[in-house]
Amino acid sequence: MTKLSNIKRFWISFILAIPMLVQMLAMPFHWMMPGYNWIALVTTTIIMAISALPYWQSAIAAFKKHSANMNTLVAVGTSVTYFYSIFAMITGRPVYFESAAFVTVFVLLGDAMEEKMHDNASNALEKLMNLQAKDAEVMRDGKFVKIPLDQVQVGDLIRVKPGEKIPVDGEITEGTTTLDESMVTGESMPVTKKVGDSVVGSTINNNGTITFKATKVGSDTMLAQIVTLVKKAQTSHAPIQNLTDKISNIFVPAVIIIAVLTFVIWYAFLGASPVEAMLFAVSVIVIACPCALGLATPTALMVGTARSAKMGVLIKNGEVLQEVSDLNTVVFDKTGTITVGKPKVTDIVGDKKTVLAVAASLEDASEHPLASAIVKRAKAEKIEIKKVEAFEAVEGKGVKAKFNGQTALVGSNRLLDDVNISQEISDQASKLQAEAKTIVYVGLNGKIIGLIAIQDVPKESSKAAISELKVRGLKTVMLTGDNEKVARAIADQVGIDQVIAGVLPSEKAAEIEKLQHAGNKVAFVGDGINDAPALSTADVGIAMGSGTDIAIDSGGIVLVQNDLRGVVRALDISKKTFNRIKLNLFWALIYNTIGIPIAAGLFMQLGLTLSPEFAALAMAFSSVSVVGSSLLLNKTKIAGDDAALN
């Protein structure tokens, strides 16, 4: 038999309870529904069997383990009023079937809302997966043919035309275009892509035909990984939830005791009838049911993680949220995290055209990163790269060759024996070296004609992101294997507070531990394999999404975009989600604190009382308020999230 969902159980119970609702509304007019007791018995019995029985079963299972849970209060409240009403009907006394029925209906209202929210979150993930293309145009036997997506293999060459979706993750081998990546990164602006750039499955090709090589297919694609991570996060357990479990373990037995005392005091000392005393006791049990307490953490976690995923921030579990709330230090790896990770020509001294032409022509055959930077700059400047003769690589120094019949050299100062260097060139070299830039000398016919300065420059977003973190009172640290001079130059450019330089990959985790032993709660941001130990050691590991899989596995938070502004977003949404959990817990407990004395009849002289059904309505309202509070996370302002939310 298929198990009914909470939503279906709620609607069935609500429809069955309508005759009792009509009777309750007609009571002030002294109208009695014909055969009401039998109608109430039948409808309430069905409600108990369909909707209340799971609560009873849960309570019995907990009792067998010598414990009590939230369902214990629901089970006790509904069973007492239901079975008493059967006894009352047989003996000709007033019945209270409506109390049992409406308590069940209103408890189910909170459960149905939670289930609806969970379904919406799951549907959002399914819609995300449905963004995938259904087929791909793949090179087979020298021509492109369309095949189903599940037949695409790693290494396949795939062609995508304007307006089509990128079927899988890959690297462009031919063509230039712009892609709409908003569905996975949260960034609304199109991203320019060229040969060598990576593409993400399910993003949309805007205006150019490209060919790319598939690097990840099926469950390995970024989209599939995002869905998996969000699903895990939404079902995870935040440590603060342990507090709610402890509260429930103490709270439920305490409420049962208070309910028993309420019955005894009203019946034995205040002259109430057994039925009146019972209704007070049942009201206490029902109003105290901490269903909202159980909703406080999972609903906020569900909304917070779903929203962060839309912004390109993947939070792996609830524990991370709690750790983020106590952070005071953020440590960054340098290369590829703060910096671009690829050397870039920053300055050219001398005649730019001639200097680049000579340098690029000599370096064109080299695979050295500095050589690649020079050649890339020459191509960007549309400078012709000529073929050279008598090429000679001088190990650790540079290269020599014949350029247009003239002797040329490109390299470090160790290559400059018997070469004439002007004072102006020498001064420029000293100035650029002071800025921690690598200097490449370019010589022609025994004379240095210019300099090329190369540096791994900071990302455009780094300075702004670090400034935002400092505004939030966080200390920023750079942890790098580079020498102090280079590291300090980068740190000064982006505003880093502290530099720890000359650190071997194996020593990074130890440096994180030193910061922790000094009383700091540390987040570490990195992207490479050598960052994995530090990511795991830190209180919160934040892995850049463009990094290696092992780095992403080690991080508690993963940034889909290789952009440090994502760190600010990640910390903001994590803090606000955790704060929402604490606010939810407050609202959940305040209802119980205020409601129990009213339900027990302490304010009866003031005309303030709660029947069991209205106690259930108040309890349901507490669940609704907690769910509503969690949903408001979707409207909370997060740093730099305008594009992500539109």
C-alpha cells in the first residue's frame, strides 16, 4: 500500500473535519446537527486511522526505547480526547471528538508545510537537472552526428551552434563565443569563451559556433555535482540541532508531568469536573507540542542551501553554517586563489613593438610559463612572430638565436655577459624588481633594447573581496610558498593583513593549526591539491570550484566561480542561515513558554483560556511562523547577490 503524503493526509483530515467545524460555528446559535455524535465518531475515527495513527506509532516506538519525542504529546492529546469521547457517547455525556480531530488537522498543517517546502526544493533541483541538453552533436567517423546525451564519452569532440545548450563539461578546441552561465554560477552577464577555456554542461551558447572536447560526462559534470551537494546539505544535521533533541528529551516528559498536575489541581483542589480538568490537561499537552522546534533547523537549512546554490555557493552540510558564525580569520592561498595563477606581462620597457617581436619570436618554441606569457601578449598586440635561426637554450638563463640575421637574446641578467646595458634600462629594472616582478631582458646585436616585466597578477575581484571581509571584522592572511618579497607585493596590492611566506605544501596545515592554537577560528580558501590538507584542517574549508576534485572534496564550502567575491557571499549566506535557525528556535520556544500557562488555566479569571482545538491551532501557527521565517531567507540581502537573484 502506498504511504500517503502529509499533504494528502492533511486535506483528507480537513475535509472530514468540516462537519465538526460547521457544528462548532453553529453552537452559539443553539443549532445541533442531526446525528452529530455519530457523524463525529465516524469522521474522527477515519482521521485517527489515516492521520493520527503515524503519531501514535512513533510515540509507542519511542516509549519502547524508554524515551519520548514530539509525537508523544500529539499521540497523548489526541488519544485521550478520542477515547474519552467514545466513552462519553456510550454513557450519554458530551463528546469532544472535534478536539481530537482538529488537533490532528493542525499538527498536520505544520508537517504538510514542511513537506511542501521540501518538495519545492527537490523540484528546483530536478528542474536544474532538466536544464541538460537531451542530445549532442559529436564527431563520429570524420563528421558531426547527433547522439543521445548518455552516449557521449570523455574525449569526444562536440560542436555547439548559437542558441544551443552545452551538453557536457569540456574545453574549447575551436571557435569563440559568449555563454550564459547564470544557471550554475548565478552571474547574469554573458561570459566570453575562446580556445582553451572550459565550458560547463547546461549553459547556453549565445552567438558563436564552437567545438570542444568533453572532459566530464554523466554524474561527473559540474551540474550533477551541484545537485548532489545540495541534496546532501538539505538532509544534513547542524550541531545546534543536537540542542533541540536534548530539549525534546527533557521537555516532553516535563509537559506530561505538568499536564497530570494540571488535571489533579483542577479536579482535586479547584472543584472542576473530571471532563473540565481533562480538557485543561489535554490543552497543555497540545499547546506544548514542540513541532516548531523540530522544523526550526531543517527548514532554514533547506532554504539557505538552495538559495546559496543559485548564487554559485555550495554549502555541503549544516555543521559548516555553525562554524562560519564564529570565524574571525580568513586564510588565502596565493596562486590561483588571490592571483590569476598564470604569469602575465605587466610592463614593457623600450620600443614595445620591437621588444615584443624579438622576445616572442625567440620564446615561441619554449614551454616555460614566462615564455607563454610573452607569446600571449605579442599575439594580443597582433605582433608578427617570426621564425628564428641558430636557436640555443641556455639552461637557467634564457635563450639565444638569430633574428632577422642579427644576434638576439631573451633571458635573465645571468645571460648578460659582454652585453651593453644603459643606465636608464638598469634603473627601470631595479624599479620593477622592487615591485616583485620577474624581469626578462631583451637584447639585439650586443645591446639591451628593452625589458619585459612578468607577474602573476591579482584577480580583479580580490581587492574588493578582501576589503569586504575586513569591513565584516575578519582578519585576512596569505599563506604561500613564494618568497616574502613577491608575497608582500601581492598582499599590499589587495590589502591582506598578514603574510606567511616560504611555506612548503606539506607545511600549510601546520600553519593553520598555529593560527587555531592562537585562539583563531579559521577559514582557509584554496584551489589546488597541495591545499587539501589545509582545507581539511581549517574550521571551514572553502574550495574554489575551478580547482582540482580533491580540493573540492576537502572543502566544506565550494565556490562554483573562481572569484573571491564568492567567499564574501558564502560567509554572508552561511551566517544568515545560522542566525535564522537561532531565530526559529526562539519563536518555537516562546510559543510554548507563553502558551502552557494559558492552556493550564492560570489566566482563567481574566477570561483567557485555550480549548484543545484552539491550543492545536496556536501550536500550528507556531509551525507556520517558523516555516515563514525560513522562507524569508529568500528575501535577505546578501553581498553582491543582485545578479544571482534576478
